[in-house]
Amino acid sequence: MNMNYNLQSSNLKASNIPGNASAKEGVKRFGDKRISDILVESRKTNVRRQRIQEFIIEKLLFVGGLAAIVFIALIFIFLFKEGIKAFFLIKPLEFIGTHILDFDDNRVFACMWQPVGESGKYSIIPLIIGSFLVALPATLISTILGVGCGIYLAEIATAKIREGVKPAIELLAGIPTVVIGFLCLTILATYVQNSFHTTFRLNAFVGAIGVSMVIIPVIASITDDALRAVPGELREASYGLGATKWETIWKVVVPAGISGVTASIILGMGRALGETMIVVMATGNAALVTGNVFSSVRTMTATIAAELGAVPQGGSQYCALFLVGSILFFITFVLNLVAEMIISRMRKKLRL
Amino acid sequence: MIIKKRKIFNAFFQGLCFGMAFFVISVLIAILVRVFFGGAGVITPGFLLKKPIEGMTAGGIFPAIFGTICITVLMIIMAIPAGIAAAIYLTEYTGKEFLGRVIRASINNLAGVPSIVFGLFGVGFFILFVGRGVDRIMGFSLAFGQPVMLWAAATLALLVLPVIIVTTEEALNSVPVSLREAAFALGATKWQVVRNVVLPQARSGILTGAILSISRGAGETAPILFTGCAYFLPRLPVFTIPYVHIPVINPLDQFMCLSYHIFIMATQSTNIEATRPIQYGTTLVLIGLTFLLNLSVIIFRIYFRKRQR
């Protein structure tokens, strides 16, 4: 401030300013105001302007931050709004199953998803079974491979190898799911059929392998982070007691980081349930109630993807699809919440 | 004897973990090699620059490439400002307070929402609620209230928002606190510190997040299935400004997209077996695009880390 004053006053030669009667009195003036007053005033308006600017910017940034909350809420509202309508258009019991006539004209209770036609059947049981029939084997496969990769990255690999391997695993996560689905459809399905002699070429197992390609990187990367957060003293103590490297990993490091590993598996499962393009291309899309992983299934995601494009808006099938979407959203929401709680608890524990 | 057994165990399980990592990497390489050799044969300038002909059994995929670029550009325009603003707000303005925790939790949940649910939301909110609402207010018959590129881009923007926020937040957090303190000590206001000190330092990290989200958005299919993607479109989604004749992207038109093109060609086209080479070619273009983006992120990161050291 002081420097500013000097600079300006030297530029404004006092005697050059018209109407400057008191130039000789030693007080520098501009017009009839003292220069120091002008500067103080402009400084004041500057500060005020700056404060307003700061305030506006903070509010703008706040709006950006709020967007995440707003959109999560909107997703909730708009999914459930359309989904709830389904209960008014379709009897609630029909979401479990309906009575149909079998071949011998007996009335039997069956769970079927056949939304097209006069009397659409909207049992969501086969869809939920289908989703889990893909997600559970996928989670199993990718837990084994993902945790193995995570242990290798965190504990076994040297720093140099790690720097190469970790990005490669991330690259696997970067492959578009439609590409993986395409390769499952064209190549993997044939391999699986030839080696397991399955009746259906496209089945839940093919989809599960495809989906595990997507969630292995998730599990590997979070497991790696969790194990690396385990303090080194634990390892040193274990080595000091004469344990081998594997014993240290398996009996000390993994139990210490188990919450992170669990969280990664839950997150992976959420991903597996929500995966769309792979299952729509590779699981055959037949809504069957079955426990056989080698049969064709139809998942919740695949049902939405295959049917929403062709239904009239506001109809009972349209609302039923939104209901399926709401259920899916609810399941993944709960899984994410659980995983997040586990992770935050782990963070707290490790900080202590 | 026991020691020998333990040593064998040790070697075996360490080898097993190595084997698993090796297996996963080789799967990645196998995918890339398979797609490369399947698609390299059909990639010609004509394939990249021409329209599909004869019911999509021949010709090129230019409209799909163009559509992918258009939608990615629109998505980035929508997602980047909001994402960066949210990240700045989270790191610089509200730390571990209640609001910050709620925002973080919703970002995490947004990241975990299945992509098909975003598609449903795009239909229910963007097209039917916002689009139809705008039509009604403005008196259009049907301009916004249908599946168009604008809504597809908005849906994708929502999908990549958590990616941008999380990577930007990481970048901002990696700027040393001492720099901020020095700036504050000189009398700078909060926004001056953010704009002149923190953002320039975090620039490359933010760029990384942007590239990552582009690659994610370009490869995603499920959210755009019902929000504006077209099976086949004879024209490009472009409109020319009258008098000056400058072509610009028309966000109120449908578009073709690489990922959707692969999906539709592989499952619902008229002659699936005969168009296999085209499918592989399209896959190679898409994988090439996303792979190069991802690779550039990785190289960028390594380079940046070295410079920081």
C-alpha cells in the first residue's frame, strides 16, 4: 500500500494539476481530494468488491458440489416415481408369480417374465435369480484372481514391476464393456460350449467370466491399497518371529487389511449386478427359474436394456421396467453403502 | 521337515499370486491381440471415412466415429465445469464437515449406480420431465422431448461426474499446503489462492481426470441405448448456421455411436456372420480410441510423478 502511494504521488506532479491551490502546503491533492483519501476509498471498494466476488464464487462452487447430492436424490425420485406406478397397474402378487394353465389344464403357480401380449406376466423372480446367477460366480472368480493380483502387487512385486503391472490392470478396466461382451459372444461362448458341452451356447457362466474381467481390476486395485495401508511394523514383527513371507502375508497382512478386501469384494459384487452390456450380449436372455449356471438366464439389467427401447411410455411394462430398475438401484445402493462404511471404519482404525 | 514344508508353501503361494497377476495381464494382451488381428484387415481410409451402405453390410463407419466424438465433446462441456467446481468446493471450502461428508457419500454412490440405471434416469428425467417440460413451455411440438444427443450427453456427463470429481480432488490434495499458506500470508483471498496457486499446480492432474472420463464416456453403451443413439442415420448430426455456412454439432439430432454400433451389429443386424469383419473393425477403432486415451493418462502420470520428484 505504501509503495503504491509513493509511486502514484510521484507520477502526479502536484503543481501540474489544475486548480491545485494548496500544492505548496505539502499535502498532495487531486482536484479537491487528498490522494491518500482516494487510495483508501478505492482500497475499500476493492475489498468490498473482492468480498462480493469471493461470496459469489463460493456459492457457485457450492452449487457444483451440490450437484452430486441433487442428482442422487433425483435418480431416487424419478426411478421410484415410475416404479411405484407399477403397483397400481399390476397386482403386487403378480410380481412374484401368476397362476397359469399347464399342459394338462391344471392351474399351477409359475414365476414367469413375459411382459408382451394380452395378459403380460411380470414375475421378477427369474430376473433376480438370473442376476445373481451371473453375479455370484463372477464375484467368486474375480475374488480369487483379484485378491491374488492385489497381494502380488502390494506384497510380492518389486517397485519396478509394480509400476508396470498396476497400470496394465487399470487398462483392463478401461476396455469398454461392449467390447468384452462382443468377445464373449463371438469367442468365449464357443470355447465354453466345447469344453463343458452345454446345451445353451450363451449362458450365465459365459456372462460371469466376462463380468469378472470388469471387476477383477476393481478388487485388485482396492485390495492393493488396503494391504499397502497396513503398517510395516506388523510385517517386521512377523519376520522377526521367523515367519516366511507367505505366512506373513496370509496370517498377518491380509487379516489386518481384511476390511478393505471385504469392501472391495462387495463393491465388485455391486458392479457385477449392475453390469449391462456383457450380460445382454453373452447370457442368452431367457428368463428361466433355474439354479444351473450353464443355462441361459436373463438378468435385471439385460431386461431393461432389451425391452425399454420398444415399450410405449406409461404402460404397465414400462412401469414394471422402472420397478426392476428401482430394485437394482436399491440393491447396488445398499452394497455401496456397506462397502463405504467398512472402508471408512478401516481408515479410522488405521489412523489410530 | 516342517521347515522344508513351510518353504515349499511359501514359494508355491507366492508363485500362485504371481501366476494370477500374469494370467490377468495375459488376458488383457489376448483381448488386444485378438481384436487387433480381427480388425486390422478391414481398417482402410474408406472404412474410416465412408458411410455404411447396403443395409450396413458394407461401407465404412464414419458416422459412428463422428457421433462418438460429438457426444464426447458435449459430455465434456457439461461435466468438466461441474466436476471441477465440486472438487474445488470439497477440497478448499468444506473439508470434513457434515456437508462435505454428505457430498462425498453421494459421489461414491453416484459412482456405484449401474450404468443402465443412468439410462432409465435419462429417459425418465431428461427426456420425459425436462425435455417435455421445455417443449410445453416453449410451445415446440417435439424438439427436446425425444431421444436426442443432448440428453445422451447429459446422461453420460452424470456418469463420468464422479470420475472427474475424484481425480480432480486427488490432484488438488497433492498440492502442498505450504504453497497455500504462503499465498494466504501474502494477503491473497481464498479464490485468488485457488486460481493462482492451486489450480495451476494441479493442472496436469485435472487433465488426467478429463482424459480418463472421456475414455470412460466414449466406451459406455448402456446409458445411451434409449437416450438418443440411432441404429442407422443417413445424415450427420450437424446443422449449418444460415448465411455464414459454418457447420456445428446439432445437439437436437440423433446420432450413431461406435459402442452402440458394435452392440447392434453383433446382436441384431441382418447378417451377423457376414459382417464379422466390420464388427471387429469397429471394435478395433473403439478400443484404439479408449486405449490410447488411457495409455496417455498413464504416461502422463509417470512423467508428472518424475517431474514432481
